[in-house]
Amino acid sequence: MDPRSEVLLRQADLFGGPLLLAGLPADDLLSHLPEAEGWSWHAGDAAQLNTRFPGRTHFGTAPASSGFQAAVVFLPKSRELTEYLLNTLASELNGLNLFLVGEKRAGVERAAKQLAAFGQARKLDSARHCQLWHVKVENAPTRPELHDLAQHYELELSDGPLKVLTLPGVFSHGRLDVGSALLLEHLDGLPDGHILDFGCGAGVLGASLKRRYPSSRITLLDVDAFAVESSRLTLAANGLQADVIAGDGIDAAPHNLTTILSNPPFHQGVHTHYHATEHLLRQAKVHLTAKGELRLVANSFLKYPPLIEQHLGPCQTLAEKNGFRIYRAHK
């Protein structure tokens, strides 16, 4: 069981009534809290939880209902996302209890300071390298409008400016990351057909592809609900249409793709996490057409070429800059 869940269960008497668990891990916690429901923005976690506990976890950028009488926020990596979650839940909990649990190394003590806006915060427990904090909401905020929290920036590309909108918690919030910037310079020569932007984030690559290859079908895929919504906002801001889907990794992607393009993440929360990208490299051939292409950007120190060559075909380095490389391979 996740250590954060273990800390909660040390204080199980506090969580007996209707409870919302925001950002809960995909473990056995719901089996110990029969009146609790989950809210997850991670498609994989939500699917696992709903398989084991049918109908008890909602996937999305907002809670499904306001019927809870207390809530627990599992600390995310992003400070901006933490603020959105706490304000959203506190707005529904005037006079009721709000909890925050997280790992010490993830900055839970720093994040707990955000609870002071709602009332007198106190630490309830510290164990398993985690802490549990509590506040009785005495100053309920107005519920935030998620789209109002989007950060806007504009990219000057060779075919004109591209508007980008990013929501709290999305990778590279409010700015273009170095890897995507490099990949944007090497989008030429893709075959016509169906192109997948894997791990689409705010939709920078997917929107750029749709504008550059208007006759191609473009699909954007991400595991994170806030990224999916950001991609939809970016597409709309540029007058573009594409398919945007939520799913846990390449297994959720369509088949018969002519190209898979990706700037895959290798962090999940505060942890290094390579599984999604390695699984992509192993399974890309299943989703590509004959002679379909995989093109991705990655940190130079990541040893992806041997895996690409083992499961797909000869791997070519298209470019290298600022610690990143672009790899290309054909089925």
C-alpha cells in the first residue's frame, strides 16, 4: 500500500463518513474506507480503481459531486495544481474538514502553508516519510474557474504564431520546454495519414502538426486530465480540430498510425518513471502501419536507441542540442 494511504489509515477514525479522496493512489485504500469516493486525474489510476471498486472513482479535472463531508488531497507535484485542488474542495467544505497528505520530500510542509487561508492548520501525523495535515474550513473561498487559471503564451513558428494554453499541473506549465522546442524544429517529412502526439501535454506538438499537415488525421493522447483539457484549449485557440483522448500509455492509442511523435515524460510526481516510454518503444510497432515512423525527443542520457532497434528497427539520431536528441525509426 502507498505510504500516504498508510498514514491516513493510522487515523482511520477521522475518515468514517462521506469522504472525497483527491489524487488517491491505485491501492487498497478504498476497501478500508467504505463511504469514500475517489477523484483522479490520472487515467491509469482511475481505470485500475474502477476495475477493483466499480463506480467509486471519478476521472476528470473537477470532482463529480459535492456530496462529500470531508476531503483529503494527496499532494501533487505542482504548487499551482495544489492550490487549485485545495481551493476547489475548500469551497465545498465550509465548516467541515479538509486534509492534506504527502511525502516530506515532495514538500508537504511547504504545501501545508496553503491551508492557512482556510483556518487553523495543524499536523496530525508523521510516518512513512509522509505527513498528514488538517484544517477545519472557516473561510471557504469562491470555487475557482479552471479555465481562468490557464497560462497563455505564444510561439513564433515558421508558419505563423501558435497560441498555447496550459492549466495547473500540466508539464512545462506556462512555457515551452527545451525538448519540445527541438522537436518543433524537426517536424518535416512526416508521411500523410494518421499521426499520434503521444504524451501531448498542452498540445503544442499536436496543434503544430495539424497546422502543418492539415489533410492528416491528428490524435493527441495523454494520461492526465488537465493535459487533455489544455490540449483542447490550445487547439481551440488556434482554430484547429483534432482528436484528444485520455488513456494510460500507448495501449490506449489507435492503430494504423503512420507516425507516432512524442516528447515522453520520465517523471511521475517526484519519482523517476520510465515505464510509459519503454512500453511505447516496445509496442509502437503494433500501432504503426507498414513503414510507419516513430519520432521522439529525449534526454541524451536515456538509453532508448537499443530498445528502439530491438523492437522497431534501425534508429537514427536526427538532431542533438542542449542535452536532448531526436530519434527516428521506421517499422
